[in-house]
Amino acid sequence: MKIIEVENLVKKFGSFVANDHLTFSVDEGEIYGFLGANGAGKTTAMKILCGLSSPTSGKVMVAGYDVYHQTEMIKKRIGYMSQRFSLFEDLSVWENFQFFGGIYGLSPAKIRERTTELLGRLGLESEKKQILGSLPLGWKQKLAFSVAIIHRPSIVFLDEPTGGVDPITRRQFWEIIYETASQGITVFVTTHYMDEAEYCRRVSIMADGKIVALDTPANLKTKYNAVNIEEVFLKIARN
Amino acid sequence: MRGFIIKEFYHIFRDIRSMVVLFGMPVIQVLLFGFALSTEVKNAPVAIIDYSNDQVTRAITTKLLSSGFFILSDQVPGEGHIEEVFRHGKVKEVIVFESDFAAKLEKDRQAGIQIIADASDPNTANLVVSYTSAIIGDYQQEYLKGMSLPVTVRTESQMMYNPALKSVFMFVPGVITILLMLITAMMTSISIARENELGTMEILLVSPMRPIQIIAGKVLPYVLLAFTNALIILLLSYFVLGMPVKGSLLLLLAESLLFIVMALSLGIFISTVSNSQQMAMMLSMFALMLPTILLSGFIFPIENMPVPLQIFSNIMPPRWFIIIVKSIMIKGLGFQYIWKETLIIAGMALFFIALSIKKFRIRLE
């Protein structure tokens, strides 16, 4: 089943076209990489998919709901994590989970259950009373990801989730993403790290408001005669 | 080290905010204190009840009105209406000449003048009464020239609302106003700006929570805190400072709640135009606290300010709220006397709410 369906999405700000007839779809349980240079229109598109802004025109369905009229339903079925924000620094791990669980409408019992489960998976149960600000960045990001899926959403949107951490932590983060996807949660991720693009099942590359490439990493490398996605990216950018 | 000094000067001169603080503020303050803020009496509105209307009383009246300290108010009450006129706050002082003034002065060598002053602002009342007495005493001297026997003009002064001239009457309403304004507006604006700064606003917006829920959740703690503070101040001033609440306590609390809502919406509005907590704090300080203290009539009477500033003070919410608080606490008045000020504050609240909603929508796009 297609968890995201986008057909000819157009978003204009005045006369500036931020998204120019985007067409793509994402399957359930897929790890989908949404790449592009800064200013290419990625953030705009993501905001529309999250129900934060409306398209100018085009068809956009997220988790089976229409983005024009059913944003309330969409918001209940998605999770979100961005690099800019981890979690509340002056609250403890436990308090953060409680807060966000509450926002997503989970019952206190459910929150406790999910928190224990998620912390267990990360091996961080002993840290639950720690104030978030005192934890290393790698842990914060893993915790932020867990919070984003506390309510078992259909899709989780990750906006450059691994900025600023060492390669080992990044690798561990991606292992968590794999595990999550294998449980049926679709992962929609944007990133600047081209090597992470290799971890995705399919990847799209945006430039100047349009999608200029969309395929599996392997196919892209073949098509552009490149050894890695970074080279694909550069070759596309040069044209 | 020279390089450091020069670099520091670059930083200072290129940052508009610090320039304003370094140069703008001192200039503005000197001008304000020099010209606008004074505790002297100028053009205080007074009313005169003259039961004699003879040469002497008219002479004294002319002397008073030409002194520059007083202006004759158009509300000339009969004796029964003195209370009414003070309730509306239209005059600072009523002067009553007894009947057959000149005749009594000649025959009995003494006549009486009653001076009644509005002491809800004890400073002004004191000054007004002493100026009046001084002018009358002056007239007495002139009258005495070329006379063999002494003559006394008896002045009897009465301080309405605050016979003991307690200064707490003056500053408690002001402190309540400032505190409500500050806690609510400033803290609200900083708290919302904090979310924007940290990017947590995004997360909240993507969640199923509606914007109105988010804002309400952020704002309610401050409403409660501000309200609690107001109660504490009232309790303290009653039990420790001996300041009464002559009017309805319920009305006072209701008006305070309205003012808090207004300050809230102002705080929300400030947060929509600030990019950071620092900016929100600075805006709150300079645009709210300083003008509130200096220009709202809390310490320095508005009538003494130059007309442009008087007009400016009209757009300051604290100015109206102080009138409400004083009317209820000191004069014991009911709603029918303060409906105008209440309406103004309610209007301001609606205005800021509408403005904030508009800005919020634009920002979402």
C-alpha cells in the first residue's frame, strides 16, 4: 500500500515556485531518502506532507488522508524529528516521554508501557531520571527518535536526524531506523550525508523545486556511472 | 590589545540595540525627567463654590486661577454634589467660601474657607492644599496693608478618601499594575519565544494539538501565577500596610483578571514579533516596564506632562488600570464609575488577540 502519494504537487509563494509539479510515492514500511541541495524545496515539501502548510495545487495523500482537508487525522498518524530540536533539555528523559505521549493522546498506562519498551530497546532504562541536557548528543538523538514513534505512527519524518554525531553513533542510529522500518513504520528521511542515502530503499533528489532523480541507490549509480550517491548528486548538480 | 579594543568598538557601533541603550536611553530619560515627569502642580482642575460672591471672594478666586497652578473645572457642583465630582475624578480640589465673606471679614475680623482635596493621590493633594493655602495667605497679607487690626482667613482642609495621607495609597495600585503587566506579558512573551528559538514549536505544530491548545497550555500557568501574586499583594497591603479595599473585592479581582488577559495577549503579540528570547525580554522591558513606571500616572501625574505625552499615555493599558484599581480600592466606587476604563482595556485585549492571530497565521505559511 502506498503510504504517501504525491501527484503534481505545486507550491508557490507569490510568484516563486518552491515545488514544481512533484510526483512520487512511498510504500508502506519503506525507508525513503528525500535528498536535495539547500533551497531545493525539500523543507517546503516536507511541511506539506506533515500537514503544516497547504499545497497550491496537486494531489497529496498521507497515510490515506487528504492533505487539504484532513490534516487533523494526518497529524495523529505521523511522527516527526528534526536536527534542530532534540527534546526539552531541562526535563528528564521520563518527563519528556510523558509529555509527548500525552500530546499524542496516549493513556498514562500506555505511555508507561511504550516508554519502558523503547528505553529497553536502547538500553537506556537506567537513564530515565536523568535530565536530558546532561546526556551526550548521540543518546539525545536516539531518544528523540523514540519519542517520535511513541504512538506507533504509520510514518515517521526525519529531518536531518544525524547531524553532528560521530560515524559510530550514526551507524547505530540507522540500525534503530532499520528495526523500526521492519516493524512496519515507514521512514521518510532527509539528509546531507550522502552515504546514508545508500541505506535507503529508494532515493529522490530535488533541485530547483523539481525532482530530478528517483530510484534505488543501485540503479542511480548505474545510470550515472558513479561509485556512490555523492557522485550521482554532483553529476546531477553540474548539469 | 589595541586590536581587541577596536574590535569591541566595532561590535558596539554596529549593534543597533546597544547603541539605543548607550545613547538613546540617557537622552530620553533626561528629557523626560526634565520636562515631562514632575511632581509639581500645574493646571490642576479645581472647582469653586462661592456662597458670597462678593469683592473679596472674587479677588481670591482670581488670584488662585491666575497663579498657573489651577484651572477652573467646568464642573461646578452644589454642596451636595461634591462627592459625585470627586468620584468621577474630575477635580483635584474643591474650594468653598462661606456666605457673607467680605462682611464677616470686616466685622468679625475672620471668615472661613473650606478646602477639600482628593487624597487618593496623597502627594498631589498635599501640594495642592499647600499651594492654595499659600495663595490665600498671600491675599491675607495684601488685605492687611494699611489696616490696624489683624484679620484671619480661616482655612479648613479636608482630605477625601485618605485623611491620613498614607503614601501606600499611592504606590500599592501602581505596584499591582506593574506586577500583573510584567509577569503576564513579559513571561508569556519569553516563554513562547523560547519555543520558537529552540524549534520546539515545530514539533508541537506537527502534533495533533491545535495551536489554540498549545498557546492556552503555555499561557495558563502565568495567568494563575499572576493572579496569585495579585492576591498576595492585596493581602499584604491590607494586613501589613493597612491599605483597605473600600469597594467590592470581587469587582477588583474580576478587573484584574481582565487586565491579565489583556497583558497575556500583549505578551503573545510580542512573541510573534520577536525572534529570540533576548529580543522578547528587551521589548518587554523597554516597551512595557519603563513606560509603565514613568508614564502611566503611577508616580508622576499625567496632568503635569506635556500634551503629546498625555495623548501617548492614553494608549498605555496600565494608565487605565491604575484608575480602576484606585477607584475601587481607595474611593470604594462601583462598576458604573469605571465602565469606560474597563471597556478600553477589554478593547485593547481584543485588539492584541486579533493582531497575534494574524501574525501567527502568516508565520505558519
